[in-house]
Amino acid sequence: MLEKTYRMIINKEKKGYHVYIPDFGVESTTESLKNAVKVGKSMIKRMIKHYNFYGISFPKPCSRDYMSGDYNIVIPV
């Protein structure tokens, strides 16, 4: 299986952090940056399982040039 990388965008909010995975269109909020990364990775893994279970084609990863947010993290899967 080819490795793909999916971008995780984390923004600092007044109370905590907002995590967004643009390729899957999922988002969440959490209290700490460390937990935001953990939640983001978990969301990506859950979406991959969901896509596999239902036989849905994976989305093409965002361009590496796509930058938005306070923290931009690329997760290889």
C-alpha cells in the first residue's frame, strides 16, 4: 500500500485548540496542543477505517502548499 500524508491544521483558540483535517472534512476541539495532535491522529485513523469498511476511495491528500492555521502537521499513514 502506498503511503499517503494527510494534513492536520491546528488553531489556537481562546479556550483550547481547534483541530481540522481538511481531506476528510472532520474537526474537533480540545484543551491542549498535545491532545490536539493526539485527537487529530485518531480522527485520521477512524476515517481510514470508515473508508475501508464502506469501500470508499480515499481522498487525495491536500497539496503540501496548503497552509492555514497556527500549526500545520502532516501525518503519514
